[in-house]
Amino acid sequence: MAQLNLFSDFTPQAKLRLSEVEEYLARTKALGATPPSRQSLINWIESGELRGIQKPGFGWLVYESSLRQFLEGLELEEAA
């Protein structure tokens, strides 16, 4: 079967639902034993600490690369 290349010049960025971010932070304890509240995560998106968007029908979406950068930044701060 031939592969269809409609968007050969476009690679979408991976996004996570806010619930996936909450589950990840709770499971890994990356931000401590008690993960931040949903409202804290939304506040971080709105303030620009995390990159994300709110889409009707999807809710809040966080760019996977943004979450990674955020967590890596915390690791660097801790090491300093």
C-alpha cells in the first residue's frame, strides 16, 4: 500500500491531556509526593511556565516537550 504524504513538511508536536500530566507526576513523584493540583498546572500554562493550549472538546493540552523542559529545569536548579 502506498503511503500518503499529505503533510510531508509538517510534524505535529506531541501533546498530553492534563489528566496524563497529572498521572505522570503522581506516578513518578517528579514534583514531590503530593503532585500539584490541576489548577496549579493550569496556572503554570497560563503564566507560561508550561506551554499548552485549551481546546474545546479536548480540555487542556500540554506540549510534551514543554513538560520535559520544565522538569529538566528543576533538575538543573537542584544540581546547582
